[in-house]
Amino acid sequence: MAAKKKSATATSDVATATRNAPAKATAKKKAAATAKKKAPAKKAAAKKKATAKKVKETTEDTAVVAEASASTAVKKAAPKKKAPAKKAAAKKKPAASKLGSDGQFKTFEPYQLAKGEEYMNDEQVEHFRHILQNWKVSLMEEVDRTVGHMKSDATNFPDPNDRATQEEEFSLELRTRDRERKLIKKIDESITKLDEDEYGYCDGCGVEIGIRRLEARPTANMCIECKTLEEIREKQIA
């Protein structure tokens, strides 16, 4: 009897397990399907987090670069404090001697006239003496340079055209130097007038020639009116 009961119990257990097997399989399938559905959602959430992190890092880097650029721009735009000192130092340096195309001494500091200042006082005399002397020195240097150039570059070219070109160049230089020689003579006369306190007055009418006219042409010996009349006479005679 006991054996029959055991076998009946085992049979009933097998039957129960057989009945429950489809249900368990179905539950496993449902769990697997649910896990598959949740997996893409987890991956999407992870991607979103990674993207947000990258965007945040990029934004921070952009802000740092923008801040650095702004600070650089501010430094460049900031005025330099040492610039005025350099400009002032440059103004204090004496001007170098330079000649214009007509042999005129061009580089000097214009005289600053004071209100009620006496004409041809000691300061004005020294101003024009400095201009005349520097002008004369510059012309003398040009003469020495021409002499050295003609000595060193004189060559007997075999081609007649080359020889003619060289002779023409030397001829032009000699003419220029001859004009400057006459100009040096006028400069010496002006310096003599400075020593005799006669510089700056018109030879025709005796009026003041003017500081600005003398700075434009330091060897001028006539005022504008007298010089204009003289040029008119010259044209009529010619």
C-alpha cells in the first residue's frame, strides 16, 4: 500500500511539473522580452548622458578660449605708457642734415615765435646761423662725394655709347656742383650779414623780410614785394 501511495504521489508531481512547465517557459520569454525592451532605453540614456557631458566640456572650453581672447584683446588695446616718453625723446634729438632736390637745407626745427618778441634777437640770429652753417656743411659734403665718385668710377669703356653716358653723368654732376658753389657763396654772404646785424632786412626797401620767408629761403635778401617787382622787370626785359 505504501508503495502504491509513493508511486501515485510521484505521478501527481510529474503531472504538476508538466503542467507548470509551459507557464515557466512563458514567464522566461516575457522576462527576456522585457529585458530586450529595456536595453535600448538604457543605451539611449547612457548616450544622452555622454552627449550632455561632451557638450558641457565643449562649452567650458569655448568659454575659456573666449575669456583668453578677450584678455588678449584688452592687453593689445591698452595704451602704452612709455610711448609719450619715446616721442618726447625723438623730438629732442637734433635733426639730421638733408638736402632737397634744389639743394635747399630742409631739415630743421621751425622757430617758435613768442608774442611781442623782438625781430632778429639773439635767439633768432643763432637759429639762422645754425641753419646756414649746416646747409653749407651739407653742400661741401656733396662736393667731396662728387670728387670721390668721379675719381673712383672713371672708366675707359670700349663701347662709345657707354663712354658718352658716363661723360653725360659727370657733366650733370659738375653743373649741379657749380650751382651749389654759387649757393655756398651766398651762404657765406648771409653769415657775414648775421655777424654785422644786417641779416633779415630787405636790400631794396629795408623792411623786415620775415622769419618764415627766411626759413623757406635762408639766403633771401629781399622781401616778397621787392622780389616780385624784380621778377616782373626781368620778364619784361627778357
